Amino acid sequence: MPILTLPGTAILPVLLALALPVFTEEKPASLLQKDKKALTPLQQLVGQWRGAGFRRRGSTRGAWKENTSWSWKFSEGRAAIVFDAPNGRHLKKGQLSPGKTPGLYELKAELAGKGQAALYVGRKDKDGKLVLEAKMPPPSGAPARISLSILAGGKRLAVLFEGRNQDSGRHYRLGEVGYTRSGESISKGTGHPECIVTGGRGTIRVEHKGGSYTVCCRGCLEAFNENPEQILAEWRDRVKSELEKKKAKRKPAPND
């Protein structure tokens, strides 16, 4: 049987090609699922909110009103949570995305009245509050730190805006907005339908092939309308997985 021989100059590239590791680009679907999983801890932000802002606690002097809307955004195989606050005192709109390390988040925001953008980075503290610090010194009067707290079982949202003294490095209060979820009362129960896209609070009804479901925001509505079969398949897999986990927890240990 004849043996194939290669010139010495041709062998080296072949050996290098075999030795080098093969890097494959991560699929968009995989990145989308990773983004959704990373942002799930912030799911309660999604919804319509009515707010009242105060410069100082216990004083209505200089108070203002503002509303904001938070929703999921699915674009180019990635997921994010976006907000829009047309009459916001400090921020007009923004996008929350997973950071470079687990548990880290990045907020790209448009500053109110300045036409400028700012990048904030941070994570949840031990009390569950999302604390975001400006990556670069913001313009004068703009927030250097933003803290978001979900209260009353997801019915209340408190957002504290703080500036930062460039000389001392100390933070000072710019104002705080207390939001109530639209259509909610603090005294109401906590039961609610589930969004079939993200598992959050379902508020918008959708239908497909005779079935009725709910989604939590316009971003999830668009995702469902674009590919309802895929969304329903993922939802069924999620429900099945959750049921299996519950059964495993109920199953007694072998020695019991």
C-alpha cells in the first residue's frame, strides 16, 4: 500500500492545525438564555410604575411626579431590561445588561435634560438592593450612584439618586423616587399569572392555537408574536423542570 509523504515545509502547518484548540462562536440562542438567566433576579423591575419624587425625606418642598415603564428587550440574540421615564428628573431612559462577571450589572442611561449618556456598574448588596456606581465621573448635578430597592412583595420600588463630592469622595442625596406598581395596592394579595417568556408577573394576555397565556411587557409580547411555538416549548420545559425539582425535594431520603 503506497504511503503518502509530504514535504517538510507542508508537515508543520498540518501539525499546527491539529494541535491548536478549536474555538467555536457561541450561538445567539445560548447567549440569549444566559442573559435571561443573569437578569432574572431583576425581573420584578418589569412593569408600569407611578412615582413621586422628594429631594429630602419628610419634606414635600421641591417634590415632583414621574412615571416609568420597565420591560424586557430581545434583540440580535441578546436580552436586556430597558426602562423609559419621559418626565424623569434624573434619568430619561436606560438599558440594564449582564456585566462581565456573574452577579454584575451594567446600566447604560440617558441623563435627563443633558442629552448625555452615562454608564453605571454594580451588583445587589446583602439586602437585595441593586447599587450602581458611575463608571466615569458624571456631569455636574447628575447621579454618581443609583440604588434600587424592591419593596412590599414587588409592589413598591424605591430609587435613590446620589451625587459625589469630587474632593472628599463622599456621596450626597440628590433625591429619591418612590414608585407604586400601576394597578396595584399595597394591601392586595400577591397572587398573579406568570409570564410564559420570563416567568415574571404576567399582565398582558396572548392567545395561540386556542390557548390563552400571559406575558409581562411589550418586549415579551414581541418575542411571543415572533415565535410562539419556540416560546411555548421553552415554557413547557421550564414548568417540567420546576415540577421535577419540587418532586425531588418532597422525596424522602433513603434512610428515612
